[in-house]
Amino acid sequence: MNRIQIISILASLLLIYTIYRLVHRKKMREQYAILWFFTGAIFVVFSIFRGLLDSISKFMGIYYPPATLTLIIIFLGVLLAIHFSIVISKLTGDNEKLIQEIALLKHKIEKIETKIDK
Amino acid sequence: MDKLKKVLVIIPAYNEEKIIKKVVEEIRDTNSNIDIVVINDGSTDNTQIEAKKAKGEVVSLPINLGIGGAVQTGFKYAYQNNYDIAIQIDGDGQHDPKYIKDLLRPILENDIDTVIGSRFINNEGYQSTFVRKLGIKVFQTINSILIKQRITDSTSGIRAYNRKAIELLKDNYPIDYPEPEVIILLGKRNFRIKEIPVKMRSRSEGVSSISGIKSLYYMIKVIISIMIEYRRMCDE
């Protein structure tokens, strides 16, 4: 096992542990952690099973296997970013609905208050 | 039967315009001394109008939150209005309100905190798909190990909670697939949980909100959540 492999394994375990701690302290919701755990799992598997990484590198025509791992992680990063865009899109939509609801509720309340004053 | 305790029936409902009125009326017919609140979970159909026709209270969420968010809203309502006991019954007609008194009895007489209506104590009534049955077996095992109680039906949505449970759950209620996770949440805090046998009717109208591949996703997600929740509890 060479140095980069050791560093890779440690980094992947650190990632998984970090995400776990964030969820444990309720800083991250479980539904968002799933993709992170999946990423960490891929990271750790390809770090430990060098042969697997080598096979995939060969298949993809990449000469230097650590570069393949980098590519895979970048790809997973893109997936995560897409996931976030989807989540943010929903939140934006919900936020707009809430803003409008509140405005209409405030209006209703003001009308009721003026009625009570009379 | 309510022995001067204020009891609230919480009915989470999403797009159940065809049956919600019947559900509310059926509860009222079998239990006269009980309050009912329908939590309309951002339905896009006429659920709100139909529920109001049955003279129950209706709380309409401006945005769909899912069963977890809807039921939690019910707990907040129960807490704010000083209810002693909250009963959860699904808005799709699967649950028979005749079991309400059976759900209440352990709370009133034996100081139990949470009562669950289980389909599997006696193995009767409407049974669900293979995937769900497998999931249910998995949860049974997890529950036995983690909270040392044998819960036969963790996904059952017909339940009763006492004031102590309401106070906890109004602020801490899992979002996605809450029924199994709540059991761990309560079990690890040493809440007394009991099950009573029930038969459920098959879904009369509409489509189940959880199906096929989604079931698998939920199973994985819930298992992860349960494990983490368990660790959280160990630290406290």
C-alpha cells in the first residue's frame, strides 16, 4: 500500500465521520446525508480496493489510477451539487408561497382589527 | 370513557376529498365526546371543503409537508389547546374508529404513554405488499434490539399519545417516514409503549403515498436515521 492510498483511505473515513457527526448534532438532516454517505462509501471502497480502481482506470483509458479516483469524486460532487439545486428550487418555491400567505394573512388581520375597533 | 380527559383525534389528510367527510363522520358517530382536527396537508383537491362539511376543525397547511409534518402540526395543535390525549387516525379510511376506546384504555387505566394499533399481533386483517412486509420484519428486529421492546407493527398510523408524548413530539417529530423512528425516539427515553390488535381496511380510494422503489429508499433512510437517533440517545 503506497502513501497516496493511505492518505485516500484516511480522507474518506474523515469525510464519513464528519457527515455522521453533523447529522448526530442535528446540523444536517438525514435525507441530505444519504448522498454524502454514498459518496464517502465510494471513496473508501476505491481507496481500499486498489485493484478495482486499476481495472476501471484501464477501462476508461486513464494511465494514472489516482486520477480516476479524483474524476469519480468530482463526478459525485457534481451529483451533490445537482441535488442541492433541486432542494433549493423547492425551498425557493415554498418560500414564495409562505411570503404570499403571510401577506394575505396580515391583510385579513388588519381588516378584522379595524372591524373590532369600530 | 374519556374520564374528564380532553381527547383529540388528529387526521392527517392529503388529497382525500372522496372519503375525508366519511372518515370524520364515522369517528363522530362512534365517539361522541371527542374533538377532531383534520390536518389538510396542502391538498390540491377539495379535501378542505369536504372536511369542513363534516363539522370537524380543519387546519390547512399552505405547503405539503408529508405525513410527518402534518401529524406534528396536529401535536402542536393538541398542545396549544391543552389536550391530554392525541389519537392519530389516517385520513384515507384505513382505520376503523371503533378501536379508539381500545387505544384510550391503556393510557387511562395503566399509565401507558403510547398505544399502537398493530395488525400483526393476531395476524389478521388487510395485509400489505411483500416489500412492506419485509420492511416491517426488519423494523421489528431493529426495535427489539435497540429498545428491548417487541413492537410488531412499527408502521401503523393508528396510535394514541398521552400528554407527555405530545409535549415531546410537537418539537421532535421525524419528517419522512416517522412511524418507525418515533418508536425508537420514545423507547429510548423510556416511554411506555403498548400495542393493541387492530384490523385495517384496505385503502378505499386513492393511492398509497409510499410504493415500490420508494419503499427501499425509505427503509434505508429510516434505518440510518434510527441508528443515528439511537446513538444520540446513548449520549444523553
